[in-house]
Amino acid sequence: MNSSVNKVVLAYSGGLDTSAIVPWLKENYDCEVVAFVADVGQGDEELEGVEAKAIASGASSCHVVDLKEKFAREVIYPTLKTGAIYEGQYLLGTALARPIIAEAQVAIAKQVGADALCHGCTGKGNDQVRFESAFAALAPELKVIAPWREWSMRSRPQLLAYLAERNIPCSASATKIYSRDANLWHISTEGGELEDPWCEPSEQVWTWTAAPEQAPDKPQYIQLSFNQGELSHIDGQAYSAVDAILHLNSVAGAHGVGRLDMVENRLVGMKSRGCYETPAGAVLRAALLGLESLVLDRSVLDYRIRLGNEFAQLMYDGRWFTPLRHALLAAAETIAEPLTGDVVVKLYKGNVTVTQRQSPNSLYSNAFATFDEDEVYNQKHAEGFIRLYSLASRIRALHGQAEDGDQSS
């Protein structure tokens, strides 16, 4: 028994793991357990009755905190401006939610006078790093408890037996196929047949999106309006940040948009396979890329792409609460200043395609780009440009010819 902890705040979900953690903490640390639940848009089904579950498991109290608007405004939209996408595919759905969950958990701990924090992350995943890095930055004085790195239980049946011995109710079963994580931005699915990368995902895997083969045969067009890189209107109607994402999830999901089956490199060194559904993210990313192509010059766009790659790595690795995050977001904000305009996307059979784009800051000029006669570009000028552009190649070739001549003589 460890008596150095008096009160701990547990990041609680109501699932099997955290239901078992509550009594385990009380038994092994002889401490009061305060449950903390972050509402990041995982849905009413997961949140229903969660306070009662926590109390029934042995928690002294349960704090449910609505973080949806904060999540959208302070994390999702700023990250969108960076263009972050991990390993060329993943829109960082799980990673994006972790900073604000950790931040709110620390706030509750300080509010109730806790001296420890606890999470239910396994010892194999990325989330343990994300949570504990945030805790270190925000409350280094608080002890961190990670039961999966301490207890001897290693399977669902063992956890279920542990709860049954203590007469603690739990709706989980030993035959659960998949592990899912949902929030406002996405839902991820792991386990089951996905543990074999040679197996195609069954339709049971997908919960937010229609199969592209079963999606409507008629495409749907949506007009998205942006102001300095942030979505302001959909088809001329204003939406809050949260409602915009929910609306696009629904509309794009019905067309099978936003599915991803990916094998990725985890931070801890192993590979894992996950299926992700991010309908709104797929639409917004495509629209912003369309607007960027119209507004940003080549050097700025090139830098934005490099910034996006760096920010994706930062987010994935749990380094939100660092000076580098502030620096990268400041750069992204500056780059996004001219991203004001309208983009029309077509949703059809799992695809999202930009079909129209316009902006008052457009750098596209038909007078320059036309194949017809124009008054602003003299094609003869291209000769001097090309000669200078290829000068290094010309010098290298002449040098090689001179060396060949010396050898032949």
C-alpha cells in the first residue's frame, strides 16, 4: 500500500479500464479518487450515466467538463491552418484532443486539492506520452499514476473478474472486438481483424461513414467560406465551430468521405494499424488546400507544407505545451492571413474534390496565364530566364567537355 497520495484525479471514461482503476487506486494507494470526464464530442451514448458509474465504482465525485467549443476553437482550427497531417495521411484525431483533456484534468486537480493525477493509457501507446508530457508542463509537482504500468492484470477477462469480485457493475464484455476512440473530430477503430494488415476492414469497422459503394449516386456540392483560414459559413449559413464540424461530419459521412486505413509508426517505436473516420476534416483540408493554391505564392506554400509536417510530428508526439508549438502556430497564423474566400467541393463516392475557388487575395491572373495573346508577358523574355536558371548545368557540362578534351589530347 502506498500512503503518499491522499487524493487523485482520474481521467475517467466509464469503460472497462477506468472502471477497474477506481477501486484499484483506493486499494493500492489508500486515497480518495475524483473522476474527471472530458466531453470532447464523443457523443451522448458514451456520456450517459457516466457520473453514476464513477460513483458506483468508488469515486467520491465526478466532474464532467464540456470542452467541445474549446477543442474546436483552440486546437482543431489552429491546427488546420498549419496543414498538419501525420505520415501523409492521418488528420491527428486522437492526438488533437489530448492537450485540452490533460489541461482540464490538471485544472480539476488544482480545484479539488489533489496531489496526484491518473490515466488509463496502456504502456504500449502514444497517449501515455501525450498525457504525461502535458502534466509535466502544467503541474510538475503532481504525482502521476499509470496503473497499466503497475498492476499485473493484462486482459479484459482479468479486469472483468476484478470488478466482479468487488460487485462493481460494468457493461463491458469479454468478447469486445474493437477498441474505439471518438471525439468531435474523428473516430478511430483498432483491434479485431485489423490486427492482421492483410485483412480488409469489414463494414463493422466503420461507424460514421457510408461505404462508398453504397453512397448516393448523385454528387453533392458544398460551398465553404473562409476568413483568414477559419471556416465562417457553409452554403452561406453561419455555424459555430462545433456545429460546423458536426454538420460536415454528417453530410460528408453520408457520401463515404473521410475513411482511412493506415499502418502508422507509433512514438514508442512499434507499428500499429488503425481505421480512422474524419469526414469534416477531409472536407476542410481539401478546401483549404484549394484556397492556398489560389492565394499563396510558391515559396510561402512550400514553407507551409514543411511547417505542417513539423507540426504534425509535434502534435503526434504530445508536445503541445512547448515553446515550439507557439512559434509554429504564430507562423501558421501569418501565412493564413490572406486565406479569405470561397471554395466549392464535390462529395461523391468517398471522394472530396475542389471544383471552384475564389478569393479577393487571389494571385491567379488570367492575363498572365492565358494561352491567347496578352499585353503583360513577352514570351521572348523566357529565353534569358531559362539561360540563367540553367546556368549551373551549362557550366558543369562545359567543364566536363573541357576535361574530355584534355584527356583526348
